[in-house]
Amino acid sequence: MMLDWKKHGLFVCVLYMLLPLLCFCATFVPSDNYLIDCGSTTTTSVGNRNFSSDSFHKKLLSTQQEILASTSSKSVSDVGDESPLYQTARIFTGSSKYTFPINQKGRHWIRFYFFPFIYDRYNLNAAKFSVATQTFVLLSGFTAQKSPVMKEYSINVNTDTLVITFKPSDDSVAFVNAIEVVSVPDELIADEAPTLSPVSTFSGLGFQALETVWRVNMGGPVVTSGEDPLYRTWISDQKYLLESSLANDVSNLVGVDFADGGPTENIAPRSVYGTVAEMNTNTSGGDANLNFNVTWQFDTEPGFQYLVRTHFCDIVSKGLNTLYFNVYIDSLTVVKDLDLASKSSNVLSVPYYQDSVTPLADGNKLRVSIGPSPLSKDSPNAILNGLEILKMNNSIGSLSADAASGAGGTTSGSSSSKVGVIAGVSVGVVSVLVLAGVCCVLCRKKKRLARQRQSKTWIPLSVNDATSHTMGSKYSNGTTISAASNFEYRVPFAEVQEGTNNFDESWVIGVGGFGKVYKGELRDGRKVAVKRGNPRSQQGIAEFRTEIEMLSQFRHRHLVSLIGYCDENNEMILIYEYMEKGTLKGHLYGLGLPSLSWKERLDICIGSARGLHYLHTGYAKAVIHRDVKSANILLDENLMAKVADFGLSKTGPELDQTHVSTAVKGSFGYLDPEYFRRQQLTEKSDVYSFGVVLFEVLCARPVIDPSLPREMVNLAEWAMKYQKKGQLEQIIDTALQGKIKADSLRKFAETAEKCLADYGVDRPSMGDVLWNLEYALQLQEAVVQGDPEENSTNMIGELSPQVNNFNQDANVSSSASAVPFEASTVDDLSGVSMSRVFSQLVKSEGR
Ligand SMILES: *[C@@H]1O[C@H](CO)[C@@H](O)[C@H](O)[C@H]1NC(C)=O
Ligand SMILES: *[C@@H]1O[C@H](CO)[C@@H](O)[C@H](O)[C@H]1NC(C)=O
Ligand SMILES: *[C@@H]1O[C@H](CO)[C@@H](O)[C@H](O)[C@H]1NC(C)=O
Ligand SMILES: *[C@@H]1O[C@H](CO)[C@@H](O)[C@H](O)[C@H]1NC(C)=O
């Protein structure tokens, strides 16, 4: 049945009005559906959806000041159903976050509504800010234009909460008018798509953060959110045609056949598939030799790849196998001689769509063209019904060009600092809030504890004396920061009991001051490590809480992840991912495990350096681990390193200098002498400890071994002595002797030496350490061109592109041995020997 809009206008009109009733019967019901009207005091209806005020969801929001702004501006009255959302906004003077518990992991829409207006003393037109989730930067250095704008993202959330952080740029404020966090049907984004150049396949699309930059209905009017089952808006294509006279619009809504097996209305609604732009075959005045392209042009940002989805539905052909056409993006061919009928078992007007991943854009325009194929000799034509252009996150997990410029950086300084900023945006505030939140809790314990108990937020165990905690107590200034932890994954005690065979002693895989670590299995079959705190340990409470706060807020492939916790019956139980191969320390000495090759050791050092680098720079304020040691570097079944044990972590140094107690903590033998002397904590203290780990890796012996002759007891001192004499090869692990290339050893040893500099300022940053270790690996693996004596600055320039790729796998090689994570039931030798003297300095291993 062919209907032409012009001829059957009225009929189609009526049908069109009925269609929403017809086609929304199999509506997708999102399991997460947060619709928040920010700064509003009432619920706002938008079409058939209700946006509730964020004042009703106090638990979701963590901000310092409550600033609810509103406007009566007329500019928001003509943007359709959504206009009421733009009438109110919430203003953030400091970093603030919304935390959404996630019912069902998977892809979610995140939509932000922005409209800047002047409220009180805040001119939102000048507001400049960043927005990030735990893993992705969505906006950075963003300033809203004068008109209302909606920004749409879709992100695969695989954590139990989605935390969205708004962070004002210096001296500015952040704001938002409304937020949506809504589940996306799984079918929407496949995991693979063809790439255009080189022609290949892009896998892992499922994990890309996507920003909708253009969503266009070809040959038809705007499709508003109310007409789309997933509340997407499709704009009209007219403005984007390079030569509008070349295109002809056709509309046939009822002709669209949503057949079984084809795309559903969740891919694109009938109002998109039912209108089409085709070649205007009437233009050339009867010229039979119709050979031209219809082209649309869109603004895009350079430095990103785009996922481009073209939608087709043949509502124009009179019969099968008459329409063959080509589709191009810029000068690249998306598909040649496309025969839609062949895609739908010879049924005309079944929808079809084609995804393509573009190469990294270097211009700021993207063109999509359709043109005839020589196969359709008689009636050349080409069609396009809809188009989506989705920006993909770059290699540093950002969708913002501001942040992107750091990725291609060629100089180490700028790239590392930018990376820091970017990563900082994503998690920065969180740590401050965490700290502040903890302090709040400590400070106003009674009242807050009572209140939070009602509000179901996680609360730590009973807190006794605030001064006994390392987190300090004076930070709270009466602002309205809510309890910090929104990590919801609480595991019932019964499940933990079951999963560890009721804390079977033979399942113990480690013992430390905090308590015992058991191997276990959750009901869903996941293998876990269960750390059960000793309930009598008061210090344990603070560390227990710190660890949950820290680990639930950030994720990195080189940081061990927390899976859940249990605080029922005064228990302090932390549940981690199970690290099959145990500690780095266990592989170096003491347990008789087969020794690691030099490359394996380098990979492990590089991986842990990445994890620490992320801790130091991934937040606005550095997070200092404070207990870096080989027993806290764990290895998975592929020997990939992950840094563990955040019980002592803290943010610093600013907060530290002013408010937080500086009681010296850490493990003897790894302790930064400067920190010890001046009690001043910086990330360079971690660098020092990491330097000790590097020597440990090289020499495969305990950092403190009192059974050795006096000058050998302390590994750091002993190794530095040999390093200064240039005789380090005399003391390296015998298993490595003759296996390390001289250049690689030299680079590695120099790096370790620099880490152990007496003063923090003389030590390299973790980023520099990382580069140098990468370089040591390159020197080991290949013949490196150029002067081997080149200094580290040159070298960093050379390596930065690759090092910038934060998520790059450390290229681990798997070990031939399959040694399980074995019990190390004896405390660190250093712990044993020093505990009498420095009991509070020592943290035993295995926790
Ligand atoms: C939205 O709110 C209105 C008024 O409170 C109510 O009648 C309606 O059922 C709500 N709609 C939805 C989808 O919840
Ligand atoms: C083609 O162009 C001619 C002259 O401009 C016009 O009269 C005719 O209606 C057009 N045909 C179609 C199908 O648009
Ligand atoms: C259509 O565009 C493609 C890609 O830019 C180009 O290769 C082709 O020659 C164009 N066809 C015509 C007829 O201009
Ligand atoms: C996007 O981010 C993910 C996770 O951070 C990363 O694995 C992926 O490679 C990034 N995409 C691109 C195109 O770099």
C-alpha cells in the first residue's frame, strides 16, 4: 500500500495521531528510571512522564549548599514538552554529586537539561563546569549557550551506583535544570560495528560511552520525545542538506513494516522510518543520466571517533530489486550497492539500519551522502530515513574535547598534567566529599547516626572516640554534606558464612592485624576474597570505612575491586575480587613459588605504577595510598597487578596540613624517611615506598631482614649503596642473573634510585616512574633506536602517546605455573621484628 502524504494528507494525519496508541503496546519498561527536575519544589509533568524534584530525593544528592534557582524567562516556552524543566535549576558552588543506585547494570541514558539564566547573584551564562561519572568525563570546561539545550549520553553502567559529579571551574559555579538516568534496551547498541578505515570490525562498543551529537529524521519533521518509545528527539534534516534542491521528501508512516526479526520501534520509531529523503530525480529537467549525491553536513569535534547509524526503510520503490544505492561518510564508503530487499527477505519497507565507526576525525565536519548505484540502471535513486551520530569516548575515557587535547600530547609535562586534570574531574570531588562525609559522621555521630539509620544509608559500626581515627575530626563546618558512602552492595552475613564454609580455617589465605582473609564464593558463583575484621580492633573500624569509601568510589583495572561488604552483627567484612595468584611478595621470596621472569616483573611493576598513578592524579586531590608494599600488590590469574589495601589511604596534602591527624602509619622498611621526620604526607611518600618495592622485585629479598649482617638488614640502604657504586648487578636475584639486558637494568635501577631520594621534591612523580618502567621494558624487549644515554625527558616525549592510554592493558604474559593464592600465615618479617618497638607503625600483611 503506497500512500503519498500530499494526496492522503488527512488520512495520514489521523493515523499519525492514532499511531502512538498502536505502536507503544510493547513498550520497553526501563528498570532504572530516574527523572529529576533539579531545583524544583514540585513534580513536573513532561508528556506522560513525571519528573520529581531533587529535593524529594535528598539521598541522591550530595552538595554543600542548597541553591534552588528559578526563572520566568520566556525563552523556555517554545521548546516543547520539556520547557517546564528549564524553569528551575540547582546551582552548585562546589563539587556536588548525584548518586543513583542502579537496579540493572547495562547501558543507561544520561540526559542533562541546561538553560542558563540569572538568579540572585548567580549569572548562569558565565557558569563553567565539568560533569563526569565514575569512569567517564562527559563535559569539561562547559558553558551553556543562551538557549535551552539537552545533552544526551549513553553509558554502560556496571557498578551498583552511578555517580554523576558536577564540578565548577575555578571561581565559577555549576548548574543543571534536569537529569534523566534511564535504562536502555540491550538491543540498542551492539558490541561490534564495522570500521570505515581501515575496513575492519570495532569490538567492545558495549563499553563505549556515547554522546548523541546528532539525531535526525530525514525527509520529515521533528520527532519529539513524546513520540519516541525511548524519549529520544529527532530533529528535521532540512537545515543540514548541502543542496536541498537535490533531495525530495516522501512520507508513508503506515507503510512501515515492523516485521519480526527486523529492528523494532526501540531502534527508531515509525515516524522516523516512515519519512524519507530520496534523490530528487526531477531536478535535472528530465536528464536520464541522474548521477549525483545527496549530502548532509554536520558539525563534529575533531579528535574523536563517531558511531554513525544510518536508518533505511524503502517506502519509495514500486517493486522489489529496483533500488540499489551507495552510502558514504565523508569520502569513505559505508555500503555499496545496498539492496534493502535482500536485507529483509524480500519484503519492501522493512526497516534496516547500518552502523559504522569512523576513523579519528581531524576536521570539524562530518558529511553523510547517498548516491545511486550503477546496478539500478532504469530508475536511479537513493534514500535515507534517519541518522544518528554518536561521539565515542577517547582513549582517556573522555567525551570532551577539552580533555581530549591531553591525549595526543607530545610533551610529557603537559600530557601528564592534563591527564591528571581530566581524571581529576571524574573523581576529584568524590574523594573530598568522602573525607568530609566521614568527618561529618565522626563529628556529629550521635545525631547523624540515628538519622542515617532511618534513611538506610550505610553507616559504619559504632564509632567511639573520633580522635583515635586517622581521618581527623575538624573538617565538618556545618554544611549539608550527606553521608559519604552510597555503596549499596551489602552482602548478608548468611551468604558470607555460606560462601566461606562458615569461616573454615582451612580456607584462610592470609592473616594480618585486621583479621583473617578467607577464600570464598558468593551465591552467584563469583570467587572472592573475604576479609573479616577483628571486631575488637578499634582502628579497624576507621580503616574498614576508609576502604569501603575509597574502593566503592573508584575503579581501575590496576586497583583491586571491592565487591561488597557486610556489617551485620557488628561484623566488619570486606569482599574483594579474588586474586588467583596472590601477592607479588609471595612470588618474590618466602613461599618457594617459581620465580618470575624479568618481563613478568616489569609488567607487574608497570601495572602497579599505573594503579598508583591513577590514585595520585585521578582525583582533584591526590589520594595517597600510604601502605605501598609488595604484599599489597596482588596478581590475578594472568599475573596482572592490582594495588590493594586502601585502609590507610587518605586524600592530601591540603586537607592533611590543616586538619587531618598526621600520625605516622605504614609499613616499616617501606616508610618514607621524610614523612617520618616531618610527618608531612605527600604522594611522594608512596613513590618512596614504590622505589623500595622496585628493589625488592630486583633483589627478591625482604625489605627488612634482621637475620642478615647489619649493613644488609635494610634493603633500601643496601641496594642504594650498590647502586651508587655502580655494582647493583652483584646483588640482584640470582634467578635473574644474565637475563636482564644492561640498559633495561640501568633504567630500572635509576628509576628505583630516584624514587628513594631523601627529599620528596627530588623524587619523580608516579607518572614519570611509569614512563621510565615502560622504557625499561622496551629496552629489554627490543633494540631501541637512538642514544641509550638519552635522558628521561626525551624518553618521556617518545613514550607519552602510549603511556597516555590509561586503560591499556599492561600486556601481561601468563605464567606457566598455576600456583593458587597460598596462605602466608606468618607476618611480614619486618612486622615481627619491629612490632615491639613501633607497634603503631606496622601494618601486617595478608589483610
Ligand atoms: C504523573 O502525575 C500525575 C499527577 O500527579 C498523575 O495523575 C499521573 O498518573 C502521573 N503519571 C505517571 C506516569 O506516573
Ligand atoms: C518535475 O518538474 C516539473 C517542472 O519543474 C513539474 O511540473 C513537475 O510537477 C515535477 N514533478 C514532480 C514529480 O515533482
Ligand atoms: C558521491 O560521494 C562519494 C564520496 O564522497 C564520491 O566518491 C562519489 O564520486 C560521489 N558521487 C557522485 C556522483 O558525485
Ligand atoms: C573508551 O573508554 C573505554 C573505557 O575507559 C576504553 O576501553 C575505550 O578504549 C575507550 N574508547 C576509545 C575509542 O578509545
